Amino acid sequence: MSADAKGIALLSALLITCLSVAAPATTQSEPARVATSKVSEGDDTNLREKLRRARQAINHNDRQQLQKLKTELKDYPLAAYIDYWSISERLHRLPLKDVDQFLAQNKDTAIGDWMQIRLLRQLGNQKQFETFLRYFQPAKHHRASLRCYYANALSQQGGQQPTQQLISELWLVGRSQVKECDPVFAKWIKGGGLTQELAWKRHLLAIEADNLDLARYIAKKMTPSQAQKAKLLQSIHRSPNKLLTHSAFAHNPLEYRGIVLHGLHQLAKKDAGKAEAAWHRYQASYLFSDAEQETMFKHLAQQFARQDNMQRLQQLVEHHAVTGARTIEWLARQSLRELNWQQVAFWIDRLPVEQQQLDRWLYWKARCLDELYGQGSSEASSHLYRKAARNRSYYGFLAADTLGQQYSFEHRPAPITPIQVQDMANRPALLRARELQAIGELFHARREWRYATKTMDHQELLAAGKVASAWGWYHKSIQSVLAAEYLDDLELRFPLAFADIVHDVSKQVGAQSSPLEPYLIYAVARQESHFSHDAKSSSGALGLMQLLPSTAKATAQRAGVRYRRSWDLLSPSTNIALGSFYLSTLLNRFDNNRFLAAAAYNAGPTRVAGWLKETRKQLPYDVWIETIPYKETRNYVQNVLAYTVIYAYRSGTKLQLLRENEAASRL
């Protein structure tokens, strides 16, 4: 073993020594990570500097310097990546000898598999199909682009035609397929492979995905009569009210069956009452199957619930025995919103038995009994509260507060030995992931981690979670314990991540605005991103506290925080500062009410103000939270409140779930 390799092994051992001493619930920081960072700083900096120079030598085609540095780094975890970057520079010239050697040396590794994907893309793009077939593995490569290259390669060079099943799988999607499929589809269609049945199936998928541009394109591939039918379906999708002219569709049930079913579902989204009336008219001539009826009634029930048509929803449940749990929950929440406690209890009793035992419904059944028979007068309600209070959750904490008892945190460190963690930390794939993270190669770092953990068993995942936590890779630590289904190690599930930044920002915000507890900052960041500092959402929100660039820009101007461009939000210090200042503005707007501020952080302050206007200060706080119209926001608020309590506990502070002003509020 070289000196560098010994240094890395020593570093891992020191990491484990720090990590193996479990921190108590009152821990104020993460000493294992800090201590490890200090120990490894000198050696790591030297090795990473050599790696930087090696990449520079690749860019400058300095082979002599590159070979010298490769020799010096031969035992460094990222030695294989030097070859990868070197080959990547020349991949367009297809250095197959070098690629083959690389693949053989890195078989069954993340970087080996990624090189194979890169090579297949290059071969497919250059139409080197004979060579492509040598490297493509049908059971392993599932990317649509590669499978389309594969189909093209079979027809061009393989001496066989791609199977109808392969083409059909690529064809039957409700979106525009990747451009690599265009030549395959063109040849397939020209050869008569596209049947009217397949054309109709994809057209329907496109309609269901609301992709009308694709639907119109597919319709051009149909026979005139089929295209006319497709045009009618598109029209009904846009304007389902046309189905109310029953006579236009009643004469040909066989031809119009699929169109009518789709149109009725669309109509129900706009007006469930009209859709139900239309359904009964069509049912007489169409004779819908039992499965079609069941699907339609469930859909109608959901739409009646969304449209707050309680009367029709109850009638539907009674007449057609629509008893799905989701529908019953809608009914229970609607009854809660009306403070009809008798009806709430009625619907809870009709939930599946296992669902009635969830702490959410245990709490609400107990609340019903208290409201109906007087608080504290029923032993039955106390029994239900006690069952709920055993759980570490929003409703468990609410139940404990009702009983006046301590919260149950159920903290049990993962049963992992120091040797297990040390062995895990020394695995080559995890060492590569750590180094890639350190040098900012986050794409490859995540791939290494996923590749290493995808086949791990329960114990290995817990050990990996311990290692990730010590490295400060908190979102991977959280993911590991969730994958292992071990939920009681609070250090791993609720890390005190970026503690110095969080506490400094909490003080700064308190000096400029209303006090902001660090526990609330932790809770929001934990809920938003699992502490992934480079998280990006589909809506464009970035970083630990998932801020939109527009929100960040406006907040930075008011808070005096330096902010120049959206990528600044990937900096933990900038993101936490801006996210916390924005959270403080929401607290100020909503009278220092944390659950309203959390709801506004998730759904927007304008929407929350609208919900408050609708309820007109008629609802207790717990009913208001449980009947938030958006499930995402409802769960978000409940999680943030519970996480705030847990983070206070982790920091050695006792905190109530709700402040006095919050618990007394009517909304």
C-alpha cells in the first residue's frame, strides 16, 4: 500500500473512531464531521491538487506530465476517473482499444457503466451500428435513446428486424419520444408496422397526458375514418360539455364507447353533477361493465369532494357503495370543516380498520368523543389519545399535549458496530463518492453512491448512513435510513446540519425582525430538501430551503444579503440566510403564527390568505390545518411543526408543538 493509500485508510479509521461514539440527544453540533475534516485536510488537499493538475495535463495533451501524475495517484480513490477523463477527451475518435481496457478494468463500477453509456451514445450518433451491437446489453440498458439506437442497429447491421414488442414499448408513450427514435419509427411505419390499434392507443395516451400536439400528429398516421374519430376525441377532451347532447352519441355505442368514457371523466373534473347525470343517460344504451362503473363512481366521488358537493357525495356513497379510503377521508375532512363531529366520527368508523389505527384518525376520533360528550369525560377518548401519543409525529405530539404528558421521541441509535461502519467507509465506491463530492463532481458522486447502495441490505444501509452523516452528506444519510426502514435513529434522520450557519442566521434575523428559532429553520430545510444543498425542483426552486430565484432576489434586497445570480442559492450560507429572512417575513405577515407561515412558505402567502378568508375565523387551529385544501401543504405544515419539536429535542431544548397564541387561534 502506498503512502497516499495508507493516509486514506488512516483517515477512514479516524472518521470511524469519532463516529462510533454516539452523540446524545442534546448534541449541539456534529463533532465527528468537524474532527474528520481537520484531520484529513493536509493529505486531501495535496491529493486533490495533483488530481487538478492531471486534469489540466489532459486538457493540454501533456502526456508526460499526465503519466507522472497517474503514477503518483495510482492508489488514490479517483485514479480510474483520470483515465475516464482522458478517454472522454478522445471519445469522438472512438479509441476502442483504450475503452475496452478501461471497461475491463472497471467492470461493475459506476464509472465503468457510465463509460459504456457514453460509448453507446457516441456509436449510435455516428451510426456505427455493428460496433454498437457489441457493447449494447438489452437487459441492462433501458434508456429510450439507447434502445432506439439498438432497434436501428438490428435493422441496419444485425441481420434481423427489431421485435414488434421493442418498437411498441418505445412507441406507446404519451409524450414526444426522444429524437433518436425518429429513424426507427419512420422505417417501421413505412414497412407497415404501425397498426391502427397501436396508433389509437398512443393517441389516447397523448390525450390523457393533455398533449394535443402529439395527438394531432398521431391522427395523421390513421385511416380517414379513424382520424375522424381521433378528431372527435380531441374535441370532446377540450369541450366535454358536448356530451350533454346525448342524441349525437347514443346511436353507435361500439364506436363511441372510449370517447364517451374519456369525455365523462373530463366533464366530471369541471362539473361532477352534470357528469353524473350524463353518465346515467349513457348507461342505458352503453351498458358499461362493472369495472367501468366502479372506476366512474370512484372518479365522481373524488370530484364531488374536490368541488365541495357534500350532499351528492354522500348520496353517491350510499347508493353505489363507493367506500374507498380516499373518498371516506374526503368526507371526514369535509365534516370537520363543518364542525359536524357526529358525522366525522361516522366516517372515521368506516375507514379500513388498519387506517383507523393511524395516529391521525386516533386523534380525531378522540376529539369527536370529547366534542360530543365533553372533554375529559370519556375514558374511551383518553385511551385513543394515549395510543396516538406513543408515536413521534404531529398527531402524537398533539395527543400528548391534550393529555398533558411528555412527548415520545423513541430515539434508538442504529444497531451498527464501529467495525461495520469502518468497513463501509473503506469501500472503494464510497471513497470515490466522498472524493467526487469534495472536488465538486456531484453528478458522479451521486452515481457512485447510488451504485454502491442499490444492492445493500438493511445493516449495510445503516452503516452507509452513518458514514454519510460523518461526511456531512446529510441527504444521503437520511435516504439510507429511510431505505433501511429504520426510523428511530434521530441523529441520522434529523441531523443538525450546517449548525453554525443556522444559529448565526437565527441571531441575525432576530436582530432585524421577529425572533426566528433555529429549530424552525432546521425543520423547513429538512422538509424542503433533506439538506441537499444542490437540490433543484421542477418549478426552479434551488438549494437547501428551495427558494425561487425571484423570491431570493426580492428577499436579498430587503435583508441586505449579497445575491448576484441563481446559482448563489446552491451555497448553504446564502440559501439559509435568504430562506430564513423570507420565512421571517411570512411570520410577520401572519402574526407570528408558525403553521400559517409554513403553509405560506409551501403554497404562497396569497393562497393562505384566501383560505383564511374562506374559513372566517370559525375553525380551531387543528381543524384548519387538517382541512387545508392541498394535501402537500397539509402534510408540509404538520411535518414542519413536528420536526421543529424534534430539532429542539436534538439540541437539548424542550419545546411545545404549538405556542399559546397558535393553540388559541380561530381561523
